[in-house]
Amino acid sequence: MAEREITLRFLAEPGEVNFGGKVHGGAVMRWIDQAGYSCAVNWSQRYCVTVYVGGIRFLKPIQIGQLVEVEARVIYTGTTSMHIAVDVWARDLAHAERQRTTHCIIVFVAVDGSGKPVPVPAWEPVTEKDLSLRDYAQRLMHLREGIEKEMAKFHTT
Ligand SMILES: CC(C)(COP(=O)(O)OP(=O)(O)OC[C@H]1O[C@@H](n2cnc3c(N)ncnc32)[C@H](O)[C@@H]1OP(=O)(O)O)[C@@H](O)C(=O)NCCC(=O)NCCS
């Protein structure tokens, strides 16, 4: 049975430090990609590639030694694509309250052995929260059309 959500949980290690003494943004992006990839493969049961990473928002820094949770969930499926919302949370081990530190949407496409997109199982929203996340994904998709058009000019130069 395909699962829609996945959470990676681990400690922020000293090897991930940036010049300011907090967790490096590149490490956070790697975790986001790993969680998104796991979620997409879990859902589609196929190998997947990233086709788009949109609007990563770093809300708060993560301290070395904090417990990090990277939550990824499918919030919209097209024919071959899966839109995955990823939220990164962090908390001190000695405190129960966690804080959302990062949010972004990643789009993955399931591909066959030759890299050709293949259909994925459709995800149907059930709860009110599901519906609002599905609508959120669709609104972002429409907003991206303008950005895509603008960026396409750059691709040709
Ligand atoms: C992902 C890839 C296979 C898609 O190939 P393509 O020829 O563009 O395929 P399609 O036009 O049929 O699009 C496939 C899906 O991607 C979606 N897609 C394409 N461009 C997109 C974008 N900019 N943003 C969001 N989704 C996009 C399409 O909407 C389609 O989804 P749907 O089937 O659910 O409607 C191809 O672009 C690729 O190999 N990219 C490189 C992937 C990669 O190396 N990633 C980094 C390492 S994993």
C-alpha cells in the first residue's frame, strides 16, 4: 500500500555547520530533497526525478544538536508528477515544543528505465486539510506559469 507521508528524523550534526555556527542551508536543501524523493518513490513505487523545486523559505535557523524532523507529503498528483510539500521542524532535545524552520514544494516525476515519464497513482484529497493543500498546490502551479514563461527566455540564451 503506497503511503502518502514520510518523516525523516535525526540530530543536526556538527559537520553541517555554516560560517555563522548554525546548520548550513545546503544541508537543509539536501534533507528536503531526500525526504521529497523518499515520499515520491514511496507513493509511486517507481524511480523519480526532481523536475521543480519551488520557493524554499527559510523561516528560522536550525542549531547544531537540535532534533530535526523533515516531513514530506503528497499534496497533488498530475498524470506523471507528484507535488510534495516539505516542512522542516527543529527542537531542542530537552524541550517538547518544535518550530517550523523551512517550507517548500518540490515536484517529482516518476520515470521508467529510459527516463521517460510514467503515470503515478492518483492521490484523492479526503479531509478539509487535504483539500486546502490540494488547492494550495494548484494555486502555486498557476502562479508558476508566469515565472516559467519568464525563465524560458533565459533557457534559450
Ligand atoms: C523530469 C523530466 C523527465 C520531464 O520530462 P518532460 O519531457 O518535460 O516531460 P513532460 O513534458 O511529459 O512532463 C512530465 C511532467 O512534469 C511536469 N512538469 C514539467 N515541467 C514542470 C515544471 N517546471 N514544474 C512542475 N512540473 C513540471 C509536467 O506537468 C508533467 O506532469 P503531469 O504528467 O503530471 O502533467 C525531464 O525534464 C528531466 O529528465 N529532467 C531532469 C531531471 C533531473 O535530472 N532532476 C535532478 C536530479 S533527480
